[in-house]
Amino acid sequence: MTHPFVIAVPAKGRLQENAEAFFARAGLDLVKPRGARDYRGSIADLPDVVVAYLSAAEIVDLLAQGAVHFGLTGEDLVREHIADAQRHVVFIDELGFGHANVVVAVPQAWIDVRTMADLDDVATAFRLKHDRKMRVATKYVNLTRNFFARHAIADYRIVESSGATEGAPAAGTAELIVDITTTGATLAANHLKAIDDGVILRSQANLVAARSAGWGTAERDTARNVLDRMAAQKRARAFREVRTRFAGCDAALLAEAKQRFAVETPFGGPTSSGMLTLHCPPQHVPALARLLREKGAEHVSAVELDYVFSRANALYARLEAGLGPAS
Amino acid sequence: MSVAASLLNESLIASFERAGYLRVAPAILHPAGPFLDLSGEDIRRRMYLTTDARGHELCLRPDLTIPVSREYLASSLAGQPQGFCYLGLVFRHSRAETDGASEFWQAGIESFGRPDTAVADAEMIALALDAAAHFGLTEPTIRMGDVALFSALIEALKLAPAWKRRLIKDFNHKSSLAQDLDRLSISAAQAPPEYQGVLTALAGSDPKAAHALVTDLLSIAGTTAVGGRSVSEIADRFLEQATLGAQTSLPKEISALIEKFLALGGSPEKAARQLRDFARDANVALDAALDLFESRAGLLGARGIDLDRIRFSTAFGRGVDYYTGVVFELHDPDERVKGQLVAGGRYDGLLTRLGSASPIPAVGFAVWVERLARLRSAA
């Protein structure tokens, strides 16, 4: 094998821990053969795969260049650093961690500013009064520019900021900011407030594929293996397996269960002996169990699932749809 | 650039110098700030940006108007009437309208400090036509607009200040404001704050007291002037918004009036007649702007320019918010070459925004010499 299949994973911080947990849940054990400080690893039982531990910024760069196949990174960084992102990468799945919003925030003292329309007006008034444009501190230059253009805001200047952006208004280096926030606590601590309709992006960690990486049959095969486990794990987490057996189980009951609890019947209706296996979203399990007993079931068991492998793999389908046919 | 093209460009500049314009060659590398401040953040994606050792943002000049203006302001001539001409490269990330090139040549003129507005405007348009003719294009399409007319209309309308600001800004940034007029609104999606009634009543009966109250409340809350706006500025707009009340969307009759205005156009003589009628019917005072418009047209006619060839439109703008008066573009009538060949206008506010203590009138134009040369070889 000459070209390994490279998956880029964040090298430090909470994102790395979450990423490793995510892979582990999918049965993909990340191993660092030369110890914890090594920046290259592999996945037990997938010898074709190389795991590269990189900084978030490097991951995005390498995705843009096609130097890695998969990358695990925040959507905010991809959208900011890759112009016209859909042309260069395929967003395969949102991973359910690393949640953060990119928001427009202004000083709390600006009691007259609640919406982007207010901000538009204030920006123009500011320019007319002070003969200079309002400054927006941010590291999200492109996201900011596109969002402000959508709101027809013209009277502003971007001041690039690489750290402690939220301190810029107090320090006098900007009037407002565009920054990432999870709880809003940092904004509040700096006497800032988010604008009502000023959420530029609701970001979370994404599994992203680089379109311009090598995508021959071997690479696609590896990708399918990796995604198969992720999809099986994802589906398993979305359901509990509910089993029961009773005579009164019929099509009408199944229809009711499907309609009320979004239940699925992966193995069809009840067997000739009345055995029934259902997949039910976790939050509906107690109510479903109650319904089944009301209809005559003596016992209902519910268990967590490790994997649900299905013929259709939505994640791989998304990758293939994004990449187009193999060359 | 070929020898032939060089000779042609140099003889164009020589003609500008003979007309009394001082040739300058500003630096290629400039602070990025003025361009972003004056041309808008949208130009950032098209500029070649770099950083110096101290972290200052620099760029390869994307045009020459701002560099020439800065040189003039830094010189001992600042404030006095003085015209400049230039021929130089400008740099922009390529896209269709720059013909796929990342650097291209521009010639041009900038005229500063002349109090005789109409005469200077007419001279600029005449020189622009001469520049096109220099490359063999004797009858270009002349598109013309006048930002001052729109500003005068908005000034004359009975509208909340917030609306006036917004309409002027959008006129400068939208290719067709008319289409946007319907859906323009200020915070229309938001319910008014619950204290609006009190504030409206207070501001209506005693504006001074209302202002003092809001200012006091902000100070009690320990609010300081964070973010470059003073407490008084915030209080002003807060009350302005509160009293705006029902006017969160543009009144229908005003929007209809603006649409009617933006539909006017034609030759300058026809447009002037239409505008006089419009001003009388709508009972808005556009006299000063219209007088200037008419005397400029008269001067153009006196210079032997056939006014019927000018396509004036009240809606025509150049998408750059530093223009304050006449704006114009010359195009190939047969559209063999796309985009403007010569373009310019009056920008009386620019030098103040570049730091001049007193306002200095300014008007100028730029020549896309490579487009004109291509047209010449296509002919």
C-alpha cells in the first residue's frame, strides 16, 4: 500500500478527548504506538489508516489541500478558512460535541441595539458622527464579511484578532466583536451581549472529507469501513432494542407504536410465535412498554445496542454523493 | 506592456500634463486601512494583503484615487486647488471583471480644492471623453448619475433620521435600490420594547428631560462609554428608536415617491425637465442640486459635447460610498469589451475621511487603458 488513508484529529484539548471517545464508541481504537506524545497513530485492526494529530488550523488547511482524507474539526473553522467550502470538502456528519456559536456581540451599554438592523443603522450613524467606521474585532474575517453583507451593513472595519477578542471593546481597539461562544458567560463577563439575530453559525465538531484527496477504490473501501462502524454506532445510539412476546400483537398495534413513538421494526413484524423486536428512541421506551403491556404483553425487555449495521450506510452515501463516481 | 501600448499610454498622460495636471507616482505598497475604511470590507477579498514587521496591515494598491489623495494631503499643496494625473499598476485578485488579470494599468486624474464645482465636473467629463478618443473610441456610451440629487431628495423628505441614513447608505451600495424599497424596514421583525410607550410620551413632551433620564439610568447602571459610543450618543438613538414608533417600515407614500424619482432619466435636458416637474408635484425642494445639474449640463454642451448621447439616470450609482455628486462611466457601445472603460465622479467627502481638518472638494476619473487598447486593436 503506497498511499495511506489519513484521518486528521485534533492534537489537544477537549476536542481531542471528545474525538477519541467518539472513535472508541464506534469501535475504532486510536493507538499511538510510540507513546502519548507521538503525533502519528493508527487504528487497531484498520492497518490502512494513519491518524495524524494536528492543530485545528492545520486540519483545515490540509483538508483544503486534499492532503488528508478525513478531518475532524469545527464547522466554524472550515467555513472561515475555506472559501466556498462545499466545493472543497464534504460535510459527512455532525458529531454532537464541540458545540459553539459564532455570534455578533456588542457592548451591553448599547441598549438601543437589539437586532442586526439596529446595528446597520448605528454603524452608519457612527461613521457620519466620527468620520471613521466602526471596528469589528474577530478572527472570523470571512464569516463576518459575508454575514454583514447579507445584512447590507457597509460601514464597518474588521480588525483581525487572534486571541482574547472579547476584550477588544473594553481595550478600545474595536467597538464590537464577532466571536465564538458556548454559554455566553465570557461575553457577559466582558459586558457584551449577543445580538438577537446575530448568530452567524451554530457550529459543532464535524467529520469532513477532502474532495481533492486521492479517492481511488482502495481509499473508498477504507472510508466505507470507517463510516460503516460510525453509522452502525450512530444508529445504535439513537435506539433501544425492545423485545416482547404476546399473542395480541398485530399490525394495528405496530402502526400505533410507529406513529406515536417513532418505533422501527428492523426485523419485520411479530414471528409466528408472537416474538417481536422493536427499535425505539430511548426517550419513548417507558411509554412504549406501557402500551405493549396494556395490549397484553406480560414482559417487555429493553437493552442498549452496541451497533446496528444496515445495508444502507447514510454516511458513506453522503461521501460518495459528494465525491462523485470513482475515477 | 508592449512598446506600442507604452507609447499610447505615455502620450495620454502627456495630454493630461498639458492640461495642467501634475504627474505623480504614489507608492505601490500602502497601509490597508484607508482602502478598507473607504471602499468597504468587500474590497478585502480582492486586495493583496501583507503585514510588516510591526504587524501593520499593508496592501498592494487596489486603486490610485486613495493613494493620490493621501499624497496631496501630505504635501504642502493640501487645501489648495491642485490637479494630479497618474499612470500606474493596480492590483486586485482576478475575477471576470478584471479580465482575469491580477494587476492592470490605470491612468487617471484627480482634481482637488476647486470651488467651481460645475466647471470642474464638466472639465472632468470632457477629459474622460478625450481619453476614450485617444484610443480611437470617439462615441462611447456615456452613463451618468448624480448622488447629490438623491441626497437632496432624502434630505427634503419628512422622515425619521434613521430612515434617511439608511436610504442614503443603501443607495450607495445597491445596484437597484428600487427593488429593495418594498422590504426595507428598521427592526420590523421585533416587537417594540415594553417601555416604548413611556419613552415616547416622555420624549414627545420633553426631549431634554428624556435624554437626561436615559443618560442618568445608564450611569446608575455603571455603564461607561465602552465601544467608542458615548452614553449621550446611545441615549440619543435609544430615544430616536423609541419615538420612531409605528415608522419601523418605510411609509408607503414615501417609498412610492422614491420609486418614482428613481425612474427618472434620459438626456440631461429631458431629465432636468422631469426633475423640475417632480420636485414641484411632490413639493420637495431640490433647487440647489438641480441648479448644479443644469449648469453642469450647460457647460458640457458649451464644450461641444452632444448631450443627447448622455444617458442620465437618477438611479445610477457606482457602488462606492465616497461619491457625493456626479458619477459617470464610459462604455463600448458595441460591447466588444465588457466593463467600464473610463469611470469617475465627485467625492467631496473623501479627503475629510482621510484626515483633512476642513472639507476639500474633489473630482476625478480612472482610465482602464488595457481595455481601451484591446478595443482599439479589435476595431
